[in-house]
Amino acid sequence: MIYLKKLPERQKDPETCCPSVKKGNVYINPWPSATHRKATYRGLLSKRLSGYFTSSLTAKEKNLSLMVDLDLMAIKDYHKDEKNIAMQLTWLGHSAFLLQINTFTILFDPFLSKRASPLNFIGPYRCRDRGFKSFSELPPIDFIILSHNHYDHLDKATIKEIYAEEQNKQHTHIFCPLDLKAWFVGLGIPENQVTECDWWDDYEALRLLPNAMTITNEEALSEALSESSHKKITISAVPAQHFSGRTGLDFNETLWVGWVVKSQEASYYFVGDTGYRSIPDDCPEDEIEKYPFCPVFKQIGNIYGPFDIATIPIGPFTPANRMTPIHTTVNDAVNIHIDCKSKRSIPMHWGTVENLGIDEIERGPTELLEELKKRNIPQDEFHEIYIGKVVKIEKEKEKEKEKEKKIEK
């Protein structure tokens, strides 16, 4: 059994802890960095339509150089070696990640079906596999955590598939942005299995020991929850610069967020879908810094950082005028890596979904490497992984043992 407790609210301030802003029934990005700049790119509509009708209908497999090799054994055996692993993270393609931390199994933005569209025959689609056949192959999912309601992040087919598994049906709890709870309840998910969050909301999740599950006295339960033997993490919703909508009639009526998950021994920042600095089309490289950047990533780094791992989106970023207010270039991604104080970052939102934009599906990692070289940042700080790769962070005591072994040799 998992016990959820909301932690005290933080004092909001635009300079240090920026609150979400809602005008009427619409949320907005409250920063100059989200302003659309000068447009010179031509032919966007025709190129998008051409892509939809030449490849979207047939949903061809693409980007074959991106390997898919899910290590199911490492995922299943995590609990056997949990005493040695502080955290392990598995990329499932696009923005979907499976996080295992302090005994908890958490799934982020699981678009794991084929079509990111309200129509099942046209629209953006997964051109690389997810690496497993059924959710019965995975451990029970403790939490599904959503950044926003776009189809390539919130996938109805995947949500229904998860809850169809007996191990998840009455167990899996959803964390989502404000005003999105009703969507899940409409699918038949009980209200008490869904938690909405505003920017900077913090929740503590405790996995109760068997002796605490039967306690009904409130005072005794409070005392039991304070025991250090319970496994515990904090889950925090943080700002992002993006937008929301699924129907064309609900533009920005639900919030968008990033997420931070921390235990006593590890920390993870899921940036979500975001922009960083809006620039005009054909902006010279030496003029990029003239435009304002989004300040929240430094705020997140100051409040929650440093992070053992951050997953940061790269692209789509063409045309710049349309894309940079809501998506990140590789320059932006490296800035976020620095601003949030990430020790190691992994790019996401690339290589998996065709027709999400007009950039080539393979675009991203090569440009990221070039950007890192320009700034003299080691490649091992920020580089791509294949779908299914399990990234592990060892507990400190295990790191010390390894150091001692090397010294002895």
C-alpha cells in the first residue's frame, strides 16, 4: 500500500518560484521567452500536409539506426538488487520513461501505441517499437506521471492498456497537471487514483510496511508513517513553457508541467515538453543570446537540484518562429542542462514519432554533440541512448566499494 501526503505549499514569487497564471479559463506562459518572433519561413503548411499524406497513412517504420533493445530482465530484477541501486531509468522512446527508484516504479508520458492523433489512420505515429508486448511483462506500475495532454504524451490507448492489467487496475495512481483529472475519470479511473498538480506542488509517497496497513487510529498511523523504515520519495510538479489542447476547442484549458522525483539517495528531473528561448526564423547564431530565456529552469535547479539525471527534449525546432516558443533547440537543451544543475542528461522527444514536425526524424543527437563541443562540455554529460537502455545510478556505499577495489588493484 502507498500513502500519499501533500507537503506544505511553497511561497510563490515570479523571480524565485514562478506561479502558474490563468486568465479566465486559459493558462498562459508568463515570460517574454514565449513570445513568437519574426516569421520568414514559407511552405510550412504544404510540407506538413505532404508528410501526412505520403507517409502518415501507411505508418512506415523509420529511423532504423535507432536501436530498440529493452532489457526486461534488468527491469524485472530491479527489486532483487534495489539495495545497491539508487535509481534506474529506461527510455521507451519519444518522452516515455520508466523510472525505478526506492522500490517505486513510475511511468512518464507513456505514448506507447502507434498513433498520436484523434484519428487512428492519420497523424503523427511511432515509427520505432516500444520493446515489449504487454504490460504484464513489466512490474506493477505505481505511478503514471503526465506532463500535458497532447496526443504524443497522453495516449488513451496506452492508459487503457495499463489499467486492463489486473496488477495495475486498482493500484496505479496518476499524477497530472491542473484541470486534467476529469479526462481520466471519464475513462473510468476512480477519482481517488488521480491527483492534479499545480506548479511547485510537492507530494510525499510512502510505501507502507505491512504492520502500518491495518492501523485505523489516526495518531498511531501518523506515528507509523514517521518510521524511517518506510520507503519514501517526493514527487513535485514544476513549470514548463508549452501549451495544451486535444480537440481544437480546448486550447490551454489544462496546465502543462515538468516533474521532479527524489529519494534520499537519488534525484530525477523530467523536463516534459518545453520551450526555452523564442527566436525568429533565420536567426544568426551570434544573435541568439539577445533574446530572453525562460527563467524557471534556474529556479528548478536552485530549489530541487542538482540532479543525478535529467531528461531534456530536443526538437522539433523548424521553423524557429513557430517551434522555439514551445520546443527546444539543442542550444536550448544544453542551457537547460546547465541551468537545472544536471550531472547527466539524456535527450528525449526525438527519433521515435514521425510527422510531429517537419524536421527529419533522425535529427537531434548529431546537432547536440556539435553544441557540446562548442561549449567544451564532455559528451558523457549529455548524450542519446537507445530505446530500452537501462541507466543505473548506484548507491553511494556501492560506489565507495568500487573505488576501494580499484585502489587495492
